[in-house]
Amino acid sequence: MESLICACFDRVRRDRPDEVAIHALSEGRTLTFTEIDRQAGLLKRSLDEARLERGLPVAVLVGNHPIFFPLLLACLRSGFIVL
């Protein structure tokens, strides 16, 4: 079952792939929807390679960092319950 967050993100990414989605002011960079999707894909592959059971709860503790949203997407796309 696809999460609503992932479905909404994918719709916006299709409509505006090169639009800035995250302004990481502390790092002096931005991330587009396409860049977030690419990072999420890499993280999802790593999670899938770990062969963790789908449906497990996971805690995402990264603080205020631009990797948060790609990591959230990767966890949801891998079938985890994000706490």
C-alpha cells in the first residue's frame, strides 16, 4: 500500500521536477524534487539490501537536516512505519 506522503510527493515531482523543494540555508544549498527522489532511491536500496521486515516501526532521528525528507520517503517506500 502506497503512503499518502509518497503519492503526493510523486505527483509534485512529476509536475515540477526541477523546482526547489528544500532550502538548506545552514548548508548553503537547495534540493529539487528530482534530487530528493534520487536520494530517497539510494537510501531505499540500502534499506532493502538490509532485508529488514516490512511493517517494522523505525525512528528517524536526524534533526533539522536536508536528508530528513529523502530518508522519510525511503522508509515509507520500503514499507516501514515511521515514528
